[in-house]
Amino acid sequence: MKTKDLSINFCGVKCENPFFLSSSPVGGCYDMCAKALEAGWGGIVYKTIGFYIPNEVSPRFDNTRKESTSFVGFKNMEQISTHPLEENLESIRRLKENYPTKVLIASIMGENEQEWTDLAKMVTEAGADIIECNFSCPQMTSHEMGSDVGQNPALVKS
């Protein structure tokens, strides 16, 4: 069987293919990420991490209604990892150690300039190949988190 080379170069990083697990609940722990990498994904954008841990207690699936139609779907997905920072950093370390040819993108979100700086350093030391600064999360309402940062050029520049 003849195979095609699907590799790409993204921002100077060689990726075996362009298929990445998104920054989402399925990209937020070692086991799920490892399973995706073993299935052939080129890399992962690890679920957004930070020092902040939300008090998220809502159900993940819910029977909701829209336009008088009942359906089961996702409800109020968390905006940042609910796992402690050190646990997330350890997962990133293990993933990079066990899958060295796969690309790991760490999504980070801080509450102030020092946290953004510290998080960037921590994920780099843990083995992240690329850092995604989460400047777009609409659920984070702090003036230095999520979309509030992305809408302020002065904060993005910092």
C-alpha cells in the first residue's frame, strides 16, 4: 500500500501530519492525549492551563430544548483546565517524553503579566513545542484573561 507524506512545517515545527487534538476536555489529561497520539494524531493542543482553577460543577451533558426540540448536548464546557497546574505540567512532561516526535502545543491563560510569563516558562520547561496564549476565551471576564486580553492591543503586546 502506498502512503502519502502528510507532514507539514508549522511555525518552524515539523508535524508528521496536520491533524491535532483541540484544546478541549478531551485534550486535558495524559490518558486521553496519549490515546489520540497512538491513534495517529500529529499532535495535541493541551487544554488551557493556568494558576486559576474554576469551581466548575455543572453537568457535562444535559437534555436541553431549542425551538421546542429536545436534544442531548454539551452544557457549559469549562474554559480552563479543572486540574491543578502541577498535574497538567506533569502530563505535558510525560506526553513529550513518551511521544517525542509528536507536537505538543500548550494553551495557557494567566490573570496578570507575571502569570503569563511564568506559565510560558513552565510549559516550555515541561516540553511544549509551541505555546498558544489564550486571548480569545469569551467566558473569562477578568480584565487580564481570555477575550478581554485579546481585545486590548496593549495587553497583547505586553
